[in-house]
Amino acid sequence: MELPSSSSKYKAWSFEENKLFENCIAMEYVSSDEFDWWTPIANVFFRGTRTPDEIKNHYNQLVFDVNEIENGRFCIPKYKDDKVDNYNNGHDNFIYKKKKIRYTQWSKDEHRLFVIGAMIYGGGDWRSISRMVVKTRSPIQVASHAQKFYDRKKHPKNTKRASIHDITTVDHDTTLDLCQRNLIDLQTFQSYIAKLAEQDQATGEQGRH
């Protein structure tokens, strides 16, 4: 287990920040099996008010506290204040979620939906991609997947092993199949096909110059 690191510049977490952090755990936006959740969480949810390292240290402190509690080495005091009482609830929820959270590999269909969503909404609007296209994944999961996708696209020669990240576009027939299986709605299908047409037109114009 990674111990929380101490810092002379530590800034106490507010009640609102702790609730936001607990919500990230409750919604399964944090997984110890995944490479880097901290940067997307900092950008999408905390919007720069907390650094990735601060969030990671806060998570590690929570893991440490929970392990101490489970091993009988730490007792949570009983508070009357409702806000402080949420400290107890947060730890109880984390104990439950810690056992429940499991990272699952993205399917090819999910990745194709991600490619479609990124084309429509742009690489960065993880909320819209999650809400409108890849509905089986949270914004943080979409952001984390995007990190790997764009890194693979930028450095294609760094690995020889095949990956779903090698799928960088989705053709008309495959998109139609996704629509017929109700994985995307008609509006998303039409929007993506229009984007493909724009891309093909731009590529054709570049080829003529």
C-alpha cells in the first residue's frame, strides 16, 4: 500500500471538497487498477483547485485510514456535527466501494463509440462523450481511455502488440450497425456521418494542393 506523503504546503480539505471526492469514489471514478485517474479528476471535477498529487495523496490517506480501521488500530470518534458525521459515512462508503470497484477492459464497441464521440464533440469534452455516446462509461473513464488512445496515436511504433486503440476511425457501415443495435441514436449517427464527410472533403482538398 502506498503511504500518503506529507507536505509543508498542505491545505486542509473543505467539507465541500471532501463530498466531491467521496462522490468520485461513490460513482466509481477512482480505481486502484487504473494508471492515472488523478489528472482527469483534477481537471474535470476540481477544475484546478486541487492538483493531481493532492488528490492522489488524499486518496492514499483514505486507504490508509480504512486499513487501520479494518485492522482495529483506529477508532472513528462519534461527532454530533452533521458535517463531521459525514467523515464516518465517507469511510463506510469507501470500505464498501473498495470491495466493489473493479476495472473492466473496454470492448471494441465501446472504443468505437469513443472514436465517434471524439469526432463529434472533440477530444476534451469527456462529459458530453460519456453522456451522449459512451453511456456505459463515466467522464473520468472516458478521459483516461483518451489518454491511452492519443498516446498510442502519437507513438505508434512504441509497441508491437495489437490494441483496440489501433482503431482510429469508424466507417459508415460499422456506424450503421451500431445504430441498428441501438448503441447510438439516429442523431448521433447522422452527426458522425456528417463529420466523416467533412473530413473526407478536407482531405480531398489537401490532396489537390
